Amino acid sequence: MSRLRVVNLGLPKSGTTTLGQALTQAGLRVADWKIRKGQSDKDALRGEFVATCLYRGYFEKGDPLAILDEFDAFTEISTISKGLNMWPQFDFGLLSEIDKRHSGAKFILSMRPAEKIVDSMMRWSNLGTGRLPNNSVPGLPKGFGTNRDQLVRWVNGHYNFVRKSFGSQNNFLEYSIDDPKAPKIIGDFLGIDLPWWGRSNENKNSASEGAVKGKDE
């Protein structure tokens, strides 16, 4: 039987941490954004970003998952932090290599309405107000994304890219984090039970309360 590997193609603030916690509670070994202390048996991976590991595997070994073999699931794979700016969920070459090399790979798009994601991005550290408009991001060149309308267009563009790339495949699932049936939909798709579902890393600040510090800072 092919080994289950789960790759989430969702953007930051689309419930990626919640998904990671749910899959962890279900018994999968999960890498979410960064390899933290105690998560890896390899000292060299401690503190590494998932995005960096994926690209190292892709370019150095031909397999994006080559140096992440101990992990079953990857729930937030991008990073725009500490001088790094990597978005594997936009990279069809990297993603198609995972699909080709790992027959048990399943791709998930965690999503919510673009307006809601952008609202959260604008209130999460300086993600929407600084890092996105001040860096060249796939689909969002430097200098763009300076207002909510532009960021909404970018988010919707990513959704369209993922649907066009994977929507016809039976190893792809798109789900809304606001759907109360999401745990069952995900569990049925992956063939596992999700004993926990909630909200992790939630941004509780209103837009008027300013930014809060987050894991991407």
C-alpha cells in the first residue's frame, strides 16, 4: 500500500495550523511551516523552514520530499520571513514531481473566501501590510498587493491556479474551513479519522486593533 503523504496548497491564514493540529491528533507526523525542536530525528533539520526543505530536495535530489521522509503531512509550506520568500504551493514543477514520485500523495486546498483571508492577513503581524507588498511573490510582483482589492485578486488567482492544476485529479480535495462538515470531508478523503477539530493560531484582533505577532514574523 502506498504511503499517505498530505500536501496542503492553502495560503497562510487559511486554517493551516488547525489542519496541522487535526492531522497530528490523527496520528500523522506533521511539518507545519517550520521544523521545531523535537519534531525531527535529524538535528540538521531543526529550525529549517518546510519551504526550504522542499526546494532543497527538489533541486539537490530531484524529489521535494527527499529530506522530509520522516513526515507524513505538510500543512503550511510557504514562508516569507527572515530574508526567505518561498511559495511552493505556486510551483507546478515542484508539486508535479511530488505527484509523480509519491503514489500515495494527496493534495488539499484549505480555503475560505478571499476577503476573509485578506482581512486576517492585514491583521497578522505585518504579513498583509508589509511583507506581501514589499516582496515579489508568485502572482504578486513587488509593489502590488498594497490594498485589499489587489490582495483579494491574488488569493482568488491562487485558487484558480490550484483548481486548474489539480482539480481534475482524484487525489485532490478542496474544502472550506468554515464548513462544519470539514473534518469528515477531510477524513474520508484521506482514509483516516480526525478525532480533533477546532481553531488553532486564531487571529482574535479586530482590524482596528492593529497587528498581532505571528509565526511568520
